[in-house]
Amino acid sequence: VTLAKDHALDSRDIRDVVERAIQFYQLANQRNTALVENTLAQMQTVDTDISAMIVGGFHTEVLEKLFEEQGVKVTVISPLGGQLKDHESYVSMFRSKQGREL
């Protein structure tokens, strides 16, 4: 939904934004599950117990939990932004001048 400064939100606009946000996060969670399942299947196919995965910060915590639920030991290596624990700090870093230079 694109809004002009003087456009008042009505309930349909709000409902549309919320529905799209819910769909986005549901799909993100499905991707997390698929990433774990596909990685474990590939590891079994090539008969290894070691793998590496590069993912965005949004997925890290959930993937770590999903892998550990499957008995997989996880080590997370994060760049500069990896020390930011809450979503607002993470987004703020990317909006800042420093974040754009990373």
C-alpha cells in the first residue's frame, strides 16, 4: 500500500498491510523449515556431519533453534551487526550511514 502524506488509512488499508505482513512472515518461517530439512538431507546424501550456511540475520536465531532441535550443534559467526540483539537495533544499523557502508 502506497500512501500519500494526506491519505487517511481506512480499515481496508490496515487489513491489507497486516495480511501481507502475516503472509510474509509465514513464508519466511516456511523457508526456515525448508532450509533445515534440505540441509540435513544434503548432509545425509553426501555422508557428512559438517556443513556451513550463510543466512541473513532474520533467520539466524530460528535456524539455530531448528537445527538444535534436530540434534545438530550450531556455531554462529556474525559480522559487525551480529551483536545487535533486537530487531529495532538491527534495522536501525542498516538505515544508518555506517550500515550502508558495510
